[in-house]
Amino acid sequence: MSEASPSHPTLGEAFRYWLKLGFISFGGPAGQISMMHQELVEKRRWISEHRFLHALNYCMLLPGPEAIQLAIYISWLLHGTAGAIVAGVLFFLPAFVLLSALAAVYLAYGDVPLVAGIFYGIKPAVVAVVLFAAWRIGSRAIRNRVLAAIAALAFIGIFVFGIGFPWIVLAAAILGAIGGKLAPAKFKAGGGHGATVAGFGPALIDDDTPPPAHARFSWTKLAITTAIFVGIWAVALALLANAPTLADMGAFFTKAAFLTLGGAYAVLPYVYQHAVEQTGWLTGPQMIDGLALGETTPGPLIMIVTWVGYMGAGLAGAAVATFFTFLPSFLFILAGGPLVEATRGELRFTAPLTAITAAVVGVILNLAVFFAWHTFWPQATEAAPFAGTFEWLPVLIAIAAFVALWKVKVDIMKVIGVCGLLGMTLTLVR
């Protein structure tokens, strides 16, 4: 284990990493967060475990895709506003290009069997990636029986009773606030060179590293940053005034961005209702096909909005939907990040976030179960949860992928690539 902190990466080095992540960020938020942890905390040591989890806790509270917001947050700590823009844009840009291209092919040809075959292999790999992420994050975030109980209650709440994710977050925060007063030792987020204790060596942004100058909080900075973002939003919307469909998309996806609390699945019914039933931007089957593509392409699942926008108004629609969906994510980090950094050492703020992290482990486990159900019983519905043929080949692929990740420690992208090729091969020989 090296005792020296790594050197500060240049913006060019960071650019190359975020670009690579944009192309390999499969597996939904759990898989993407796992990738960032493995690379930034364990290998490169740009940020310590404690600082990583503190940032993650904040991003979990926000509307919008938490993985891209975590990338924006870490890059903002390293390189300020320029770093935030680089990480955020590169995180979704490959998915935007890919989904727009697939939407064009979809509209032109209607069916792409080869792509379907690749998806057949990737879907069980996604199950393994999400399950592996739950284990990785849980093994570090759940340090006692109290936090384990919160994780278990979160899983039961969402899996058995169907409680919405925002309510689970709220309940965990309340439990953390109470627990921080009654049993503070159970809810401490850690401190004092946590990265070294975890076995990764000292980090560039370590537990006791003070926030850089650009990350220090002031009310003036908060007001100016918020005003700039409101101005950008208003100007962008005004430019669409002569294109009614695009203007409607801009206004709608702004509202959707602020309602995406609890991940993309929480806001999908809202998007479906407006885009399919009210405006007719696309049909129900087209929405379902887009969701399947969104689940198995890089980038956050909320990139389904790119697909919806393209179906409704071509490439311009895709660009508008994507821009207005992700603009608030940059606002939340650049405006709120300094306040989060200022409260990092205070238990009254960190205890609720520690409890939320534990609850999120249960939610991620539920997501793995959800993906497994739809992968192993593809014809199943809520009314008939085990209807149709049981797909045993995806089960074997998922088991092999999990073993490769857990025991053999194979790179996630390699696992996904091999599974995709396997799925394509199986489709071609059938």
C-alpha cells in the first residue's frame, strides 16, 4: 500500500476518464456508482471513501440521476465549474448519440434482431452488476446491526409494500436524525483517514482535506449561481417559442427533472402519461422498446427522455429533452455543493445521510430483484408474476457474470462485453 497521496490529475486526464466512463457506464445507477468507486476511490485514489459516500448521500437526496450528479460533484471538487461541465456532459453524451442513432434505425427499419440478441446477453449481466454493487456498497456502508436493519426495512418497504422511494428516503433520514442523537456511534460516517483504513491508501481529497477555494460556501455565490441557471433556462426556452412541440418538450422535461426523485422508474409513469397519452409523441410499444434500450445502453436510465424526444420531434427533440432534463443536475451541484461541503463534519447533518445510504442498499437490492424477474421471466406481468417461459440461459449468464465480478474480479466492461457477444451468438445459432 502506497503511503503517498496521488498527484492532482490535470483536466485532460480527468477528461479522458470521464469520456471512458460515458462509454462503459452500464448497469444503471448502482453499476455506474460501483464503477466510479472502484476507479476513483480504490485505484486512482482521487477521493477518499468517506468523501465519496458523503457526496453520494447528497446526490441520493436530489431529484434527477444520482450517478451523473455524483460524477459532476467529484469532478467539481477536483476542477471547479469546468470539471463539473466536462464530467456531466461526457457522462450522458455517448448515450445521447447512441440512443439517437438507435432511434433513427428503429424508425427506419422497425426491428434490429442483432441488437436484440446483444441485449439478451447484456440483461443478465446487468442483474449481476446491480447485485454486485449492492454487495460492494453494503459491505462498506452497513457497519452495524442498526444500519443493517434500516437496509432490510427499506427492501421490505419497497419490495413487499411498494412504498415510494421518496418516502423511504424521508423515513431513513428521520431515523438517522433520531439515531444521531440517541446512538451517535451507530451513525458516524467515519473520519480520520478513512481511505487508509479501507486499505486503499491516502487519497488526493482525503477525509481531512479542506474544501478547495471554489467549493467554499457563501450566500452571495449561491444567489449568483442560481440566477445564472435560471437565466440559461429562460433563454433556452425562449429560443423555442416558434417551435410549439419543442417548447412543450422543454417545459415538460424541466418539470420531469424536478420530479425524478427516486430514480428514473419513479418518473416514468409521468413521462408515459404525457408523452404517450396526452401529446402522442410516441406510442406505448415504442416507449417500452425505448425503455429496454435505455436499460442496456451506457448512461443513466433517464436517458429514455432522449428516445422520447427523438420519437416526437427527431434529433432536435432528442437534444431539447436531454438538455432540459440534465440542466437542473448541474444547478444542484454547483449551487448546493458548497453547502454540503460545509456540513461534512457535523453529525446532525451526516447521521441522516448515513441512514439514507443504508436504506439505498436495500433499494438497490430490490432493483436487482426487479431486473432478475423481468430477465428470467420476460413475459411475466404483475398480475401473473411467473407467466410465460422461464429463461434458464440468462440465469446461467447472470451467475457466471456475478462470479466473474465477485471472485475473479474481472472488469465490469469486459463482463458486459462478453455477455453481449454471447447473447448475440446464441441468437444467431437459434
